[in-house]
Amino acid sequence: MNNVETRQVDRDSLFLLAQMRVDGVDQPNRVKVRNLSTGGMMAEGQVEVGRGAPVEVELRNIGWVKGTVAWRQDNRFGIAFIDEIDPKQVREPVSTSAQTAATQAQRGEQFRKI
């Protein structure tokens, strides 16, 4: 999608804390998720990251989601997801199923192989 198309995507405004990993950095960062859509999110936090950087964000009930930094302004930045997600899942109560844990572990391993 180009910039005009992505601005038309429905976004859910919310306030959620999430972990974010920047490719090549061992320590994850805590960020505030300000809005979320199927294709990306806006986050806020003190993270040293530039446009185009590969990242991964841990979203509740979904696990680690890969993306790239699309833009940055002060301490806010946009992340474009590589694969679309279902934002409604993030709003649901926390799931403790074995399937969710397995999915999170699998996504974490895939990110480390980059």
C-alpha cells in the first residue's frame, strides 16, 4: 500500500503497553501502543530507531509481530506490519492457551534468524 492508501485504513485508538525489539539490539523496549490497525500501529516510547528499521512487537493474544518503522516524529513512530493482524484479538482478555504460547515462540525464533 502507498501512503495515501494506508491513511484510509481503519485504526483502533487504544492505550496498551507492549514490548518491542529492534533488530540487532538484545534488550527489548517497552512502548505505548496508541493506535492499531490490521497493517500497522503507532507507538510511543524512548526507542532509538530510524525509518526502515526491522522491528518486532509483542501484542497481547497475538505474540511477536514483525514489521518495519514507517515514520518517526519525536518519541512517536509508525510500524508497518509484514503480515496483517486482527486488531480485535488484541482487545480480548488475555489468552493462556498452549496454541498462543506456541505461536509466540515460533515468531520469536523466526525474528532471531534475520
